[in-house]
Amino acid sequence: AQKITQTQPGMFVQEKEAVTLDCTYDTSDPSYGLFWYKQPSSGEMIFLIYQGSYDQQNATEGRYSLNFQKARKSANLVISASQLGDSAMYFCAMRERGSQGNLIFGKGTKLSVKP
Amino acid sequence: GAGVSQTPSNKVTEKGKYVELRCDPISGHTALYWYRQSLGQGPEFLIYFQGTGAADDSGLPNDRFFAVRPEGSVSTLKIQRTERGDSAMYLCASSYSRDSAIEELFFGEGSRLTVL
């Protein structure tokens, strides 16, 4: 079974609007971390936001917030007030405490922001 | 620079040749990871170093792939007898330690390998 599932290969959003990128995960480890990375066309993976499995509140970082629903095993990324520079690939990833600490990535969602 | 540095940024080689890809992690980071990303896919784990030793090499696809980190800093990913299917972006990442689910990985810009 896939550990990280991103069901949206591509998404479009109008500039200045909000967009939600979906991510579901599968783990039996009670301690884990969830990450979102942005990958522009240059190729570098840019860390956006982190959510720990024991965190009580949803993580927020500027225009990024994470809608964490533990019972549903979902960790959707919400980008508010989209900007043209947000156009990129977005990857959801998980790190299980019981593993060697490796990040397991989803297949990604390509976000295109329209002017 | 302060980030993870990878060289070369682009490498074109012929089938059957030997290739080395270098990664210089962030200073002080003890954990180093290699990932491979094929077009349209997410990064896939290859190998992880804690210090000088390979703590987990379960992602290496076969014995043509090997990586070293002799002094616990710079790492080299080595690919022997390259095949066209090895064409991908090879990403290196580092983190301060692996002993926490919290630690984010800092990635380099990758080395794009093309095998003709």
C-alpha cells in the first residue's frame, strides 16, 4: 500500500484565491511527522510546513496552513492568497519515528496559478 | 554557501559509463540522504548516512549503485555501467540528526543525469 497518496496530479487556482492540495497517509507508527515541500522548475525541494502526529493544533507558516485530520489520516495543504510564484510541484511527505527517519514522498501535485 | 551543494548540476553520459555525483551537505549536519526522482514522480529514497556509515541502503536499486561518505561530510554517489533507466534527477539532502521525526530535510538543487 502507498504510504503517501496525493490524488490531484494537477490543480489550477486564480491568483489571490486559496487552494487546498490533498494528502492522505498510511502508517501504524504512533509517532510520525508530515511535511510539505515545494519544487519549482529549478528542481530544488523547498520545505514549507511541518505537522507532528502529537501536535494538537494545525500548523501554520505564513500563507501556508496544514489541515490535519488524524483520524482520517489526511494532511491537506492550504495556500491562501495564491501568487504567481506559487506555481510549482508540491509534495507531501511523511517521516516515521520507527524508521531510519527517511522521508517518504507522494507523487506530487502540480499547481498552476492563473493571473 | 550555506545550503546543500550538488555537483555536477547536469551530467550527460553514454550507456555503460561510470558516473560520480557529489553532495556537500550543510556544515554540522550528521545525516545525509540520497534520493532519485524520475520525471513526474516524487523522490524515492536510495541511501541514508549517519556520520560516515550507511545506516540504511535499502533503496539502492542494484549493485551498480554505491555511495560513500568517508569523512562524514561530503558524499559521493557512484553508478557503474550506467543504463538508460538510470536517467533521473538525483537529490541529496541533509539534516542535523535523524533522531527525531521533526527534523526537516534540506535539499540541494539536484544532479540531473541523462544516459544516452
